Amino acid sequence: MDVLLRPATLKDGVEIAGMSRELIEGGLGWFWTPARVAASIRHRDTMVLVAEAQGMVAGFAVMEFGDETAHLNLLAVRPRFQRRGIARRMIEWLEASCRTAGIQVVYLELRAANRGARQFYQSLGYREIARVPRYYGGRETAIRMARDLFCEVAPDR
């Protein structure tokens, strides 16, 4: 399957917001609305990356870049495209951008109950660094993870 990774356009914003609501924010309020996604697409220190397959947005990621660290805000792949390496390719693309910019550490949060996501990030070299009670909607615990991009420890493959 051919997958094209590209920066999101404003035209992608509504679709990305809908995917976030359906695939990430289920059971919570809708935080990543079309307006917020559009603001992220416009923001110079944020990359909204799209994985395009079969003429549609198959997945997306939103990463904020700081001077020394980056934060992965969102990552999702439509169920029909999951387990095909799309999420891994998006993370690798974003991490390569971080390395080029001299960013050493990437942080992210995920729902504590999302074991599949935790295993995925661990396979890429991310380590749990904290638990944050009531992070999601004031009721769900988050796991905060980090990866030192210049560490000699290779991720599991």
C-alpha cells in the first residue's frame, strides 16, 4: 500500500478534527475541534502531519516543537489502516525532524487504559516517566512517556 506523508493543509483540518473526536477523544469533551486543528496547522512551531492512502487521510499526528523538547499531542490511524506501519512511519518522520532541529527529548501522554498504545510507544523506545491523575476530562489518568532521541538504546523492532 502506498502511503504519502505530508504536512496537513487547512482543507484537512475538519477531517483531522473528526478523526480525533472519534479515535482519540471518545468519552471526553471535544478539545481538538476544527478551529484548534486549523490553528495548529497555521502555527509555525507545530507540525500537523498527514498520512494519505487510497486518496484519503489514513492517519495524522500533531507535534509541537520547542527549543530542546517536542511534544506529540495527537496520533491516530483509521482502523482499516492500522497495523500497516503508518503510525511508526509518522513517528520516525517527526523524530527525524526533531533530530535535525537539535531537539533531544520527545514527550507524549496517553490514556492509562490504552495498553495497545503504550506497547506501541514502548516498542519505539519511549519510557513511562509519570502518571497524571485526572488528566483527561478531569477523570481519566494519563501516562506520560518520553524518549531521548540521542540515547544509545535502540527501540524494540
